[in-house]
Amino acid sequence: MERHVNMNGMVPSFCGPRNFYSNREWWTRAMWAFEAISSPSDLKFGYGAAMLTVLAQSGAASNEEKALLDTVWKTTGTQMWDSAIRRLLADSTLSASGDNSPPERPERIREGSGSLYREVLAARLKVVLDQELGRQTSSLVCELAGLQVNSVT
């Protein structure tokens, strides 16, 4: 006597209705991006953060997979806490002429500016993830994400 097993209920939930190929490709790209953001190179970090932002917006990712991308901003220096962002922004202000004029934030942050560059890119990813997952985003995170960055190529 032959037994037949119905495998329909055994498909992992993270695959959802997507096909195996698109899921595998999403994870391949995500792993590359995670490796890039762990690089000491700001340029590689920038590429990795940009890839994760695209992946977060893709229809190939489930909400559970998108939530895994939160690890990027959760491991930054500010962890996107308002108080830490305030300190970072205060530390990044420039005096326009060295006199008593009020300090102003740089218009553009260049690659190589260290933590500020990385924090801006991580904040952008957080804004996208919050939109995708229906979460509120702090106005300071949005302000940080709105700073312009230039990469040196």
C-alpha cells in the first residue's frame, strides 16, 4: 500500500506565495549587502545600504524579511535614538565663518566622514523600512535621512 504525503502545508512561511527562485535571489543580494555594510570602506557601506534599501522596497520580501533589515540601523552609533541623533547633529554643525555666527549643518556629507555618513544612510533605510512596515518614524530620523551625501568615486 502506497502512502502519499501532502507537502503543501510544509512550505516555510517566509517563502509565502513567491517562488523559490525570487526568494533565493533576494537572500543572495541581501547577504551581499550585509557583507558590504560590514566593510570598513565607506564606499562599500554605501553600496550595501543602497542595495538593502532597494530590497526593502521590493515585492520579493515579506514583512518578516524586511524586519531583519532593521539590524542595520539598530547597530549604528545612534541606534536612531532621538537624543543620540541630536548629539550627532550638534557635533556635525559647522560655524559658517568662525565668528559668532550660528553654526550650520553641512549641506552635503562626503563619504569618508565616518559615522555621520553611515548614520545618514542607515537612517534612510530605517525610513523606508518604517514606511514598508507601517511604523511611525521620528522627525529627527527623517531629518538625518534627508541630509545629502556625496560619495567619492
